[in-house]
Amino acid sequence: KGLISTKSGNPGAETKVEPEPSLPFFVEIKPFVVTMPNAEGQMHYVQLGINLKMTGAAAGDAVAAVLPEVQDSIRQAVLGYKLEDIQTADGVDKMRQLLVARVNGVLEQALGRERVKRLSTRGDGAMVQNIYFTTLVIE
């Protein structure tokens, strides 16, 4: 994906045109509810809605094929947190980083390293670039 060289009507002149960057592609994880303890051990309901930013549409299709495994890994990871862990921006960012790593690990295990590498446009081989919280409600 480098520069595209095209000839103009002027002999010997070349115009270099950069290709359009691809648009981001997202996979929606519908909102779900987990119970999460606070520091005193009291349980609270936490509703999370998540969008996964993917490396492209093909990566999104691959995630759709194993979506139940992805959803389960997200739920399991969230259950390891306490309520206070996600009540600050830093805490939410830490959870986001953990979820990105966890989901990429699940995808590699479910789809195979070679397929994940092909579907990733990043040098690190990760299909999920980021996670965005569309819903984060604590009751």
C-alpha cells in the first residue's frame, strides 16, 4: 500500500496519488449486565456496552464467527474487577487495555495465529485495535 503512480497527458510526467485510508470498522457487543462487588463486598449491577475497533471488515466478519467466545471472555475479564476499579478514567482505561489484550488472545486461539496475522493490518498482529464503551452504568 504505497503510492500509486499514474501517467498524465504530459509525456514523462508522473503524478503520485496516495490511496484513501480505509474507514474504521466496528463490531458492537450489545449491552450486558454483570454483578460486581465494591470494596465492602456489596454487589452492584454494572451494565456495559462495547464496540470493538477492528483492523477491517474482514476482521469484523471473523469476530462475528466467534462472537460468543469473545463475549464470554469479556464477561470473565470484567468479573475480575471491583466497583472502585472502574469509577475513574484511569480505571476504565486499565480495563480497556486488559480487554483489548484478552479479546486479541481469544481471537488468536479461536481463529489461529496465521489467520489473525493475515486479517491484521498492524505490525503486532492484533485484530482489535481498541475498545470503546458505549454504555457504562453502575447501579
